[in-house]
Amino acid sequence: MPVRVWMMVLILVGLAHWAIPNSRWLLVHIFTIGLVANSILVWSQTLAERFLGHHLPPERRPWQIGRIYAVNVGLLVIIVGMLGAWWQVTMVGAIVIGSVLAWHAVALALLIGESRRVRAERGEGPAENEGSAWFFVASACLLPFGAGFGVALAYGFADPEQAGFLVAHQALNILGFLGLAAAGVLMVMFPRLLGETQVSTRRRPPALAALVVGVAVICSGALSDQPVVAAVGVGVYLVGWLIVVAPFVPVLLRRPPDSYASASITAALLWLIGSLTAYAVILLTGPFDASRISLLTVWFLAGFAGQLLLGVMSHLLPTMMGGGEVTVAGKRVMNTWWLWRVLVINAGLLL
């Protein structure tokens, strides 16, 4: 429900952006927090339970729902603070969102521990897909730090600090929070969406390590005003994603995308790899300032995050609606004019 509401708000703000102060900031954060953060908060919990084969006890479910409400209250507070140019109000909203995601990380880690104990009592080892649940924990751990840098930007740090803070803010929130959660989902879901039943688990630890180290190096380079170091971090992070997507390539060559979900996710991954390559080039060439860094915001958010979100949701929502004929009917609706939609979205982005 929150994602649906914020999607409508995003469309309305987009149509009226010319009359709204600070509309670029507003569009970016309605999308990243309203759509992306809400989706990750809901689906990382749902998928972690499925990956672990262990469900949250009913008495703790209201706390999960409470976290969803709190994130949306925090977003409303941030919007009020930014539109009113009250950085103290923005800070309160960021603290709320950061605290909720830290709580979410702890809750997921506890769920993994419970799953291990229950399985050990049955004489079983860890769940096959437990490694992907750790991607969700790492993802949620990074957003509180990214929110802190967002408050620093709202306070109004001037160049050159602003470029460093902006890079750290983007690295932690887009590459870290969103990127790690996406990698955890796709390593399990995407091969199966393409019809591959055997999913290897060996690549998950090195992929997670490379992605986390990459984000850390990007932040250290950005905050020390060393764009070359930040570019090295982007390279390490890109290696992590190449580890994630390498098994997808032969599957895609054998079975090209034949649905909106698979085509949209494939396009999102191509935009991600292209954006990371361009990001490294921008960091290595030219001045280290915010105006150049922000050039890639649309690439990351619309090309990667937007298409990933819509692609993943187009697959997950029908599959969670009851199975059988219900799921078949849902997928049929989601695949309406799928090729035309993918082509128009990507052609529009390129233009």
C-alpha cells in the first residue's frame, strides 16, 4: 500500500514539477524512500522468511508493520524539512528512517539465528539460501549512514565537501542499501525466472564481500577528497556485480527474456553496469564536484532502480497472490504489451 500511494504522488509531482520548489530533490527522494525503501523493507522480510524456511512469530509481526509506518512518517518529516529549508526537521526524519532500518537489520539477523537454531534441533544445517538473507542484513545496515550524509547535505555543506558527501550519500543508499538487497534477491530469483532450476550458492560470499568493500572504498575516497580512490571502489563494486550476473549470461543466451519481468531486470542490470563504468570515468577525469557527480542520478535511479523495482514486483506480486490460476492470470496482466513497454522506457531514457 505505501508503495502504491507514493507511486501516485511521484507521478503527480512529476507532472507539476515546474511549479514545485526543490522538485528534483523531491522526485528523487519520493522514489528512493517512498518506493524503493518501502519495497525493500517489506520484501526483504518476506523473502528472508522464504529463503530461510522460517517465518516470523505472529507476536512479532505487529513490530514489522510498525517499522513500515515509521519509515513513511520519517519520509513525510524529511519532505517538510526540505521544503521549508529546516535542516533540523530533516535531521529528525532521517534519524527516524535510519533507526528503523537499523532495527530492521537486527530483526533479520535475529531471524537468521532463530532459523539456524530450529534447523539444528531437527539435525539440519543452515538453509540453502541463508546467504541471500545476509545481503538484506548488510543492506539495511548501510542506510542509516547514508541518511546521516543526507542530513549533512541538507545542512548545506559547500564544495568541495559537498561532492564528497554526495558521493558517500549515493554510495551508501543507492549502491549499498538498494544494490545489496537487489543482489541478494536476484541471485536466487532471476535464474529461476529464466527457467533455470539449479542455483549455485558458492558465489554469494565473494559477491557480498566485494560489494561491501567497494562501497567502503568509495566512501573513504570521497570523504578524503581522493576521487581516484573512489573510482577504485567503484571498480571493486563492479567486480562484485559481475560475480552476481556472470551465471545469468549463459542462461540469457539460451533463453532470451520473454516477459516484462525478465526483460526489465535484464535492462536494469545493463544500465547498472554501464552506469558504474561511467561513474568510474567521471571520478577519474575532470573536477571532483557535485554537478558532475549528479549527472548519473537518472541512470542509476530510472535505468537501474526503477526498472529493477518494476521488473521484480511484476514477478513477485502475482506469485504471492495464491498460486495456480491466480498467479497465471496475474502474470498475464503484468506481461501485457511487455516488449513495447520495455522498448519505450529504455528509448525514453536514452533520449
